[in-house]
Amino acid sequence: MNWDRLRIFYWVAKLGSISKAAQKLNTSQPAVSHQILMLEDSLGLELFVRLPQGVRLTPKGEILNRVIQDTYQNIDAVLTLVKEEEKEIEGPLRICTSHGFASIYLTQHIVRFLNFYPKIRISLYGTDLTIDPTDGDIDIVIRPKMKDRQDLIQHHLMTMSLKMYASAEYLEKHGTPKTPQDLDKHKLIAYGNLDKHPYADLNWHLKVGMPEGKTREPYLVTNATFGRTRYAEASLGIILIPDKHPAIVEEGLVCIMSEVATPKVELYCIYPKRLETLKKITYFTNFIIQAYEGEQSEKIAVNL
């Protein structure tokens, strides 16, 4: 079997386009088309359906793609491991998490990590979509645990409780709610409802204490990461954010009904098993876990 043809097949399948694969491989579109035809001829199978806007895998092509994808990614991981054994850890490290976690919680730790390992080249992506790290585009995702996934390594990172907060000025003007039912009389700032957040129920405060299927009408809605805390700081209403959010201290927000049980978010560092021996993966994972364990220890010490 011609490995070069399989490599070309991998990129055409991944990108869904012969022209895009040609650009990725720095070759011509006719050359890629020819290699795909030769591969199909040698197998006696049609691997792609040609479409006006690209290509689509046939059922047989899907089977081959699953095998080639695993093989290609495993070879890439092995080559990276061999290079790591010869030098200081370096190279690209692709991390994906939610917009909020990427911008609010992770930034300071990325800075410290790169001070320790300056040859690592981090790409940090924020998205509220569910990303599977085995797809090959991302090395590590930070998100809730992915169930029934034996192909993944999942390390617990931190537990966050969602709590309600408002400014002291707002509470002085409108009063402090004591029960969930009291929220009916208050201005509630909600998470944008165009897309449900995959990590947590960020609009729980609209539903708590309400009849089944009913929600309170929010006073203001936004999915901006910093927007909700800024609006709360401006005394526009009550927000629901994680209890580890730095704005709680920075903007002097006051916790409301702290004794009420609220949703929790369990976050994990997750990566494919095929990457578990790579130093850059284990170094980053250990570093970030220890960073948050240290923060928790400091918080406990202050409370004591």
C-alpha cells in the first residue's frame, strides 16, 4: 500500500475538499485528484462522492478513514515523542475550552506555564461548542467529563459552584432576596439564550422556585464573557456566575442566598490516550492541576 496516497486521502477526507487538501499539502489539485483515483483503483472501491462544493466519503471511504485517521494521529504522536526524548520540550500545544474559562481563569496560568517552558507554542481556543479531542485538531480540552470514553485520559481539575451575585448598591436599593420566590421581584441578568451553554445551566436563577416549565423573564440578556459581571457591577441586576470568578473580589459583588443548593460544574483536563506519553501534555496537565490545587489551598487558609 502506498503510504503517500493514504496521507493524501487523510487530508482530502479531513478537509472535505481536493483543492483545500492540495493547498495543505503544497501541491496541485490535479496531482491530488490523480493520487485519489489511483488509490481507488488499487482498492477497487469508490472512496469519495464528488460534489459541486467538494467531496463526501462513501460508506467504504468512512471505514478506511477511521483506520487511517487513528494511524496518522498515532504516527504523529510517536514522532513527537521521539523528538521530545532528544531535547527540551517544545512545539505546538493546542488547548480548547469555553470562552469564559479561556479568558477569565486560564490566562494567568498560561503566562506562568510559558515562563517555565518558553519553547512550547500554545494555541488557546475559546468556544462554547463541544469539541472532541480525538478529532486531531486539539490536544487538550478543558470541559466537563466526557462519559463512556475509554479512549480518553480525563483528570479532574476543579469544582465550581454557580452562585447568585449583585452589587451592594443594587441590594441596598432593591433589597436582598431571602428565598428563591423573592427573585420574582428582582432584575435578573441572564446568559444569552441563542445557544444553551454546554458546561452549565447559566440561567438556573430564572427557574429556581418556579413551577415546572416556567421561567422568569430576564431584565437583560447577554452571552458576553465579561458583560454580565460589568452589568452587575453597574447595579443593573442579579447574575449567576461561578464562585471562583475573579470579578467577585475585583468588583465587590455580594453573594445572595449562599445557603441555597445551586448547580455545580466539574471541569477536567481531557486528552486522547495516544498522547499520554508526550511530555508537553503531561507537563501542562500537571502544571494546571497543581495551580488550581494551590489556589484552593490558599482560599482555605484565608477562610481559616
